[in-house]
Amino acid sequence: MHLDRFPRLSLAHLPTRLEPMDRLSNALGGPRIWIKRDDCTGLATGGNKTRKLEFLMADARDQGADTVITCGAVQSNHVRQTAAAAALLGFGCVVLLEHRIGAPNQSYLTSGNVLLDRLFGAQVEHMPEGANVDECMSDAYDRLKHDGKKPYLIPGGGSNRIGALGYVDCALEIGQQLLQMELAIDCLVHATGSSGTQAGLLAGIAASSSPLAVLGIGVRAPQEIQEQKVFDLACATAEYIGAKNPLKRESVVADCNYIGEGYGIPTDGTLEAVELVARLEGILLDPVYTGKGMAGLIDKVRNGTFRHAKNILFLHTGGAASLFGYQPILEGRWREDP
Ligand SMILES: *Cc1c(COP(=O)(O)O)cnc(C)c1O
């Protein structure tokens, strides 16, 4: 199984490291926890979107595009990485930011990823709350066309079957590493949002007949909706790559019990996870995705879900740039310390 026939640009620093987190594992007293460092993929502080953009930007180039359009939440990591890729490749970049959280503070609106979007020279536009994202995207497309540009639409999170190829590739990379390390992983845990990461992983696992189990920790949608979204894209991706083994609906698991009040609103568990991993491992998680994913992992170690497991792998999907958009919330946590 290889992806050579799909157009691809080299943007990511690969393979990313797969290493143990022994101080965290010891502190929790459960299975050994490993981390796959997809926060170190390169491209503007890294993250999971770099792998997707290798395929998406190659497709944009092959279609003769000169401008990419994408969308996301105000503190979207995907938008920031797309803006960086566009800068690197000499594309124009229009980004539509969606106001998903109720009462954002000044850091959220101007620092972190938003600051970087502007640094990369992206044209930043804000969608009104409750706006129809698809409509806004197609309006931007029409407008750019009218202005004589050749636009290319990248969906939110880069999650279509082209972007998902990045995580098919990651599944193969992990398979290689586990083989070399003679390591058996009981479960791979990661944060799931727009679904391309989990869908790509599952398609790659099916294509390579790997026994790896994947657990997504949802950050936005309820379980049934999230799992269906992942399953649909995983099936489309598996078909796209010609995977022979059919995907089973039961292999798609997204636990959406760690969302709390909603997307982009960190829970106490999220902030605890961010702080614990920073203080025990010197690694930056983020308050929107990986902090929630790790909060789920930690809770499952504590409640015994993983009591029969020896090795758990956390896929670090990036996002640390948004920490600066959450400055007051993080500082609030330390003010409460006695
Ligand atoms: C986008 C993102 C995710 C979720 O990946 P999807 O492919 O959208 O499900 C997880 N972590 C971080 C840091 C992200 O930016």
C-alpha cells in the first residue's frame, strides 16, 4: 500500500517522532503512554494540517489555482497552516473566520493563530455569527473568479478525501515505527474535529490490514454525528486509495463526553491536561483540541478503561499557537491556586 500515485508536495518534516511520556505515565500509574509528535510537522509551529496540505496544495497547483480559500474558527490551526503553506508556495490566501464561541476576549480575537494568519499575509475575513459557511465560501469563490483569480476551495480542517490522504500516510508511518520499535499499541487516542485525521487513519489502517484501534475524542459534535462524519469520510478515502478491506462502522469510535460547554471552550479537565503535560513532559498541548483529547485519555486511565492495556499512543495533532489566544483563561487557573 503506497500513495505514490497521488500528487503531493513536500511540506512536512517526516517521519515525526514516536516516543514515551514516562513522567506522565508514572504520575498517572496506568499503561505506558507514548506520543506521536505531529505537533512537530513543521510549517508555522506544526500540527496535523501540514500532512493534509501536502496533498491539498498539490491538487490546487495541478488545477492551475493561484489563490486558496479556506475557513475555520477564529483560532483555527488549519487556517494558520494553510496561510503559511500559501505563503511558501506563492499562492494568494483568503480565510473566512467563524465566530463559534459566545463571548471571546481580546486575546482570542487578535492573538495566537489570528496574529499568525495576518503575519503570513492572508486576507482575513470574519463571518457573521450563524452565517452559512458553505455559502460564504462559495461567495468568496465567485468574487475571486470575478476578479480574474483562479481560486481553489479547501474545506474546513482540510477534511475531504484528498486531505485525509495525509493521515493514511501517517497510519502507514506509525505502522513502520511500531514494527521497528517492536512495540504493540493497545489504542491510539487523538482529538477529532472536522474528521479528516481519524478518517485518514482508519482508511490507512484498513488498507494495511493493521490491528491498531483508534479512539477519537470529540471536540464539537455529539457522538453519533461525529462517528457518522468520520465513517463517511473514511469510506470515501478507503475507496479513493483502493483499500481492499472494507471499513467496519464499529471501528469508528468517537467519545464526545469531554466537550464540556462547547467547541473552543476548555473544561477544567482540558486545562489540567495542558498543565500536566507541560509540567511533566515539557510539551505544549492546546486548549481546543489536544487538551481535550488528553483530558479524555487521562480520565480513561483514572477510571480504569485502559486497565488491561500496556501501551497507549497519543497522537499530538498540534495547536499550541492558540495558547496565546487563551491567555486570560490559562492565567485564571493559576490565580485560583492557593
Ligand atoms: C484540526 C485539529 C484537530 C482535529 O483534526 P480533524 O482532522 O479536524 O478531525 C486536532 N488537533 C488540532 C490541534 C487541530 O488543529
